Amino acid sequence: MTLADPAPVSPRTPEAKAPPTAFGKGFVLDTWYFVALSRDVKPESLKRHELLGEPVLIGRTKAGKIFAMRDICPHRAAPLSAGRVVNKPGEGETVECPYHGWRFRPDGVCASIPSLVEDQAFEADRIKVRAYPVRESQGMVFVWVSADARLGGEPDHEPPIFPGATGEAKLVEWMDFDSHIDHAVVGLMDPAHGPFVHQQWWWRSEHSMHEKAKAFEPRELGFSMVRHAPSSNSRAYRILGGAPATEITFRLPGYRWEHIQVGPKQVLALTCLTPVTETKTRITQIFWSDHWIFDLIRPFLRMGVVAFLKQDGGMVNLQNEGLRYDPALIWIDDADKQAKWYQQLKREWARSRAEGRSFENPVKATTLRWKS
């Protein structure tokens, strides 16, 4: 089943150009990025994040409302995240800058400038810090990054809903990769690197490589390897027992999840890729499961996840040695087809937003074949 893509939007003004879409350049905009788990954003907390090269404050009021704003006070550039949440009469809960006490409401509007005296005619509420739309969904916090910071209004679509992401996450691990999000995305979806980069005894090796054929279909803002029985040389699946069936999905701007069903039980392994800067991407892996064995194997799974992240991160660092010379990259079918689709999806998203039309998924249903 293919879900409906977001509705068309109004075209941008002539001054607002589509963002760069070359591989390894620019970002997907007008979309939701994962920034944190809800449980890590405590009441009255303020935490600084960096998202697409911008400082973003994620906070929560004592009343429980979550908010996001640019983490720079417009007065003297102090980070607002170094301040505190206060509740002054007539203002409600605000963020107080640690430098001069300027206070900002969760929508970014300045509520008060303490240094002003009564007869000084200065309208504090004309000052505003950029506020970002923020959503909590399935225990995660998502921030919307618009292509034009000057445009107001609500996002035209909501964050993705992931199958099986119910209750508390059972396992969470993250690591920063020294790469642009494009390289991180195609590295994680690459089906051919596993036997060479991930050579654990419980996974697979180059000696167990054989030909595979997997059916793919378009999905909302992405594509999916449709539900199938895991490959015979993927030993880790056997521990789940029964007859597991898995579906692996990718969605813009950087979400990849594997949903495994074993009878009525399920496991969801979600990878969120969050661009910190042009050269740094945070990889967050989150697991949910109602399978009884998950709690037993969690310590071993954690070790495996950390090992995978370190191996992928090490390969990114090695790859950077070659990328410094900006070489032309060769993409082959069928092993690199998913990487090609990602680039096509990214270009189509930028074009559709710039032209104010509906997104047209360039992915067509097909079967891909490769060895791994």
C-alpha cells in the first residue's frame, strides 16, 4: 500500500530558490528531523542542539509544553539554553537569557526586557527569536525546518508514523559520523558492504555471500523492500524463533526502519539520521519490541549495535580520505540502486517544493538482485 504524499504547496517567491541538490551538498528542507526522545526532554529543561548547522534550543515548560527556538539571544548572542525557564506574573512561562534576563515565550516572542524603565517606549514584543514547529510522536521529538525562515504558518504534513513504535523504546544508541547526511544515508542502506565491514560470527561474512533477489515498492516519500523471509546467511534472525518476516523501509529526509514480525510479536529497528552540520551526521538507532526474548538478548544486542556503528563510522572516516579529493563516484545497478533512488527522491522533493506542486515519487516497483 502506498500512502498519499504531502499536498502541493504554494510556489516560492522568485527570490526563494530551491536548495542545492547535488550529492553531498545541501539538505532536504520543509520536512521533519528527529532531534530527541521525549523522555529526555524533562519539564523546565533547556538543551542546545545543532541542526543543519543552526543552534536549536529544545525545551519543555513546567506545564509540559515542548518548544523549539533558535538558541541565540538577539540582544548579545548568548545561548538561551544556558538560561532557565521562569514564570513571571502576566507573562506565563518563558525562557530567561542568562546574560541580561531578556525573556522569550515558547513561540519566540520577547515578553520582557528587565533593563527598561517605565517611560522608555520600546516594544519588546516586536523582537522575536526564530521558533521552529515541533511535534512529539511515538515518544520522539521532531523539528520542522522550513526552506524559508521568514515564512510562518504550520507544516503541511506531520512526522512519519512507524509501525511497532509503541510504549517505551527498549534500546537506544547513537553516534556522530563525520560525513554529510547523503553519505551516511547511502552507507547505511548499502546492501553490499555488510560481508566486508560487518564480519561478526553471528552475522555473515564474505565466505557466505550468495545472490539475492528482493522486491521493492514505492512508499510515502521513499521506498520499501517488501516483507520477506530474512536471508539464510543472516544468522541473527534465527534467535527470534518461528518464521520471521521483515520489511525494510526508507523515507526522506533520513529514516530507515526494519519491521520484523514473528507471528503476533514484532520488533522495530529504527535508524534516524539527523544532519548536525554539512560534515557531521548523528545516527540514532532505536528499538521497540513486544517479543519476550528481546529483554533477554538486549545486552548482547547493544554490543552488536555499538559494534556496527563503530564499524560504519570507521569506514566513513576511511572514505573521507578519498572524498577530500572530490572524485567522481561510480554507481552500479542493482547494488547501488537504492542510493540512486535516494538521490532522485531528494531532487524531486526540492523541485516539487520550489514549483508548488505535488511530490511525484520517482521509485517504481521492481526486483533488485545483488550478492551479499
